[in-house]
Amino acid sequence: MKIIYGSSNKAKLQEVKTFFENNNIDVEIISLKDIGFNKEIDENGETFEENSLIKAKAIKDFCNRNNINETIITDDAGLCVDALNGRPGVHSARYAGDHAPQEVAINKLLTELKDVPKEKRTAKFVCVLTAILKNKKTIVARGETKGKIATIPGPMGKLTYGPVFMPDEFEGKVMNELTEEELKHTHREKALIELLKELK
């Protein structure tokens, strides 16, 4: 089975590949780079579902024009902070400006939350996956990880907001401090589990 995953991010592609391997599914994950797709997609949706579908349709159109017919999976993910009325939400990647460094995005978030007490710093990571199958059927799956925003960042790197997001299941640890085993409980993993149920 081949799946075109709507990303060229190596870490993300590996995470998806590992997920399918761990579920004993023999799958070849193909990146956007592998199919020669390098178009900038205008993600102008108001929800994660809309943005994920916009990506999937854009890749499907490209595949149709190039006689490629494989299952396509795209994702849209972001951080929703309750005290900020759900922001940064669908704008998580551009919250501090296009291609802003991780440190800048985190500093902006912590500055906006500086007067918010610990117990009110609730938030959630959301991941929405959209699959367009070879028979043109569309499947949508959503996963969420609830938690809180730390006052001081942990280790940098990995997910943009991973240094300050503390999942409820792992109290006191930010996401970037979790082991690979613990990361199986993340929003992307939850969305993949839901998607797999539908694919089966």
C-alpha cells in the first residue's frame, strides 16, 4: 500500500511510517517532494478541518494532472489556548509571523499569557487528518491532547510549542520532555488511530 503524506517534514513522515509499522500495516509513505509537488498551498480555512481538506484537494488535483492515483493523507494541527479565545489555533504556524523562529513564537505566547494564573492556562493541541482514497472517498479524523501552558519553557526543538505545552497525562512534563513511548498519546497519534479505524 502506498500513501502520499502531505508533507516534506522528515520527522513527521517518520512518525507516520512508524505508526503504520507498529500496527503491522505494510505501507510506503511518499512525501510531496517524492511526487514533485512544491506548490505553496493557501491555507485560508477557518478550521483545522477546512485547512486539511484544502491541502488534500490541492494535492489530489496535482496527482490527477500527473496520472498519480494513490491514497492521500494531509494534516492540519495547532495549539488552542482557552485564555486567548482559542488562539493561535489554525494560525499556529504563522502566529508570530511567517517562518518566525521557535523562540519568537514561544516568547509571544508567554507574553500574552503573563498575567494568566497557572490554573487558567488550559490549552489543547489539535490534529485533523484528511484522507482521499483511490476510490475518491474522503475520510476525516481528529485527535486532541489537552494540557496547560507552562510559565517557563523546557527544551527547545521538535514541535514549535512543545517546550511550553504540558499534557494532562504527564503532569509537570512539557511535550518536548516526553519519551517516544509517551508521545504515542499525542494528538497526531490519536487522529491516526481514528483514521486507521475508518481505513480498515
